[in-house]
Amino acid sequence: MTEPSSPFSKQQLLPQEEKLEILRQKGELYIGIPKESQFQEKRICLTPDAVGAITAHGHKVLIESEAGEGAGFSDLDYTNAGAKITRDTKKVFGCPIILKVEPPTLGELEFINPQSTLISALQIKMQNKEYFEALARKRITAVAFEYIRDDDGKYPAVRSLSEIAGTASVLIASEIMAADEGNGLMFGNISGVPPVEVVIIGAGTVGEFAARSALGLGANVKVFDNSLTKLRNIQRNLNQTLYTSTIQPKNLLKALRRCDVAIGAVRGTDRAPVIVTETMVEHMKKSAIIIDVSIDMGGCFETSEITTHKKPTYRKYDVIHYAVPNIPARYPKTSSVSISNIFTPYLLSIGDDGGLENALRFDKGLRNGLYMYHGILTNRSVGEWFDLKFSDINFLIF
């Protein structure tokens, strides 16, 4: 006697793993934005327009008085956008979510409540072990915006600030040339006058935007990089043929001897590699200008020493050096709008997902920016750099 045929396959009749759906429930965010206390830092994380969009979604924003003044945004602008203003610094740091451009100082960390969320830059090269120990003691969850990835795997904050730094490097060089200490040359393709010669070392985002600006002003541009892919990309992105070369000392020295402006835009993993030696700088023209954008990672010119926005230049071998590590802070309004454009969609998404905890489950890119989770270090680079114990975030949130 034959067995009755079953409408189900043998595989379907086996016990199956139950899949529970994680419901996304909207949550109300309470965001505090303190005034930046770092030297010459005038940027702010959210513009009034961004605050308007966030408060319209039912979230609360508390801003320290005059936090936006340096970027050209008044307390009234923020009040009209729906934010609350206070002069009490401790009250702002007491909010469940703290939003900052620069990482908080050890003194400011004392004001933060346990189990709070901090979203700011990390600036690992400028940090110390005590900073992470203080976060751990207060069981703080911290996200570094420079490590957040978008859907393409790129770093939007780094890209955005690199665009500003690249464009700014050419504008700064132009200002220095026109100043009393400069060589009196002008960027611009003036009929019958040889164009300004610009050498750019590094064909990443900074190099690309420096080249774009310099070419737009009529300069003669030469780009050096050891990555043929980057050199190919810069020609394609700029949509024009320009001089490109791998970094060979003979070719580079020849270009540096002739150039009026040299821009260093090379990044490294731990430190920017020194590409231009002291001897090469000695052979440069009198009053030639070096803009070392890589100075925040040590600089790619051997003669570079950190300067400030207040006293940005110095001379060495009669070559003018500009080595300010935080170039975007020179343009606080543009930088603030740029940072705000990155923060706003993430904050709205965190609210829609029901808080940072859920958002980290749904968004891999945001999870990449996480370096502390309830006081537990989750970033391998930080752990290895400061010899601290770290855990994989994927084992902690699922």
C-alpha cells in the first residue's frame, strides 16, 4: 500500500528556526550642543535649519548660549528654529545625547551623566589613555563621526572636510602670495604672464579639490601620488588631462625647484609619510609657499612644524611654510553647514529607529563609527594604539 503524498517537502516538515522581527519604534531624542572650548574652534554641529528639521520630528535640542556665534548663527536663529538656549554648560552636558565637533576635554567629561551618548570627532592622534578610561568609568556610548561610513563604504565626514581643506589650501596660498611677505604673484591666467606653478603631493580628496581650485584660477598643476588608480581617478574626476607622476625623487625635486606653491596632501595609517626632505626644501624658490595639509598626521614635508590660525606661517630656507592642522575651522560657517548635513539624517534615523541602540543594529555604517558601547571599548585601532582591552561590537548588540 503506497503512502499518501504530502503537500510539504521533507525539509519543510523539519523544525524551523523562529525569526523574530525587531520592531522599529520612534523615540524622542534630547540633544545637547555645548559651545566649543578648543582654541580657535568656531564650528557647531547643527545649523538652525537642521535644528528646525530635528525639532519638527518631535525631538528636543538644548544649545549653550553663543555656541553658534563663531559660525555666524545667533541664539535667536536657534530659538526660532525650536531649540532651547541656556548659559548653564553643565545642563547642556547633562543631556542624554551630546553633540560636539571636537572631543570633550577631561574636565567636560566630568559634567556628562553616566550612560549618556556622545557623538563627536575622536581625533585619535591627539587623545590619551585617560580619555577612554573616563568614558569607561561613566559607561558612555561614544560615536566618532570621522569613522561613520555611508552606503558606498566611504567616510562622509572625512570626505566633506577634505573637500574644504583642499579648496582652502589654494585660497590660503593665494592670500599669502598677495601679502607683504609673499612673492607678489597672482593666481590667474593673465594674458602674457606665465601661470603660477603648483605641485600637489597626494591625489586623494584633498589633492583633487586643491587641483580643481588651482586649475580654475588658471594655475599650472602637477600632481604626484604613488597610486596609479588615484592619479587616473583625479584626471577622470577633473575631466581634463594634467601632469601626473608617481613619487620619484628626481621628478619631484625638478617640479619643486620650479613651483611657486607646494601642497602636501598625503595621508598615512599611523603617520603621514615624509615625502619632501629638508634638502628638497632648500632647493625651492625664494618665497615659494608650502601648505602642509597633512600636518595633523605629522606632515609630509620634513621642515613642517605645527602653526596656528593666529600665527599661521614661518620661514625656513626662505620658503614660507603654512602648517595649521585644522584648516576647515578657518571657514567655520561652510564647515558647520557641511558637518550639519552629515549629522542631520543620522539623528533623524536614530529617532525613527527608537534610539541609538536600535540604530546600531540596523545601520552598519553608523556601527563603524562606534568606539565605546556602555563603557566597553569596541574599536580595535584605539585598543591597539593605547594598549586597552577591546570587544567586538557585533557580540555586544545582538
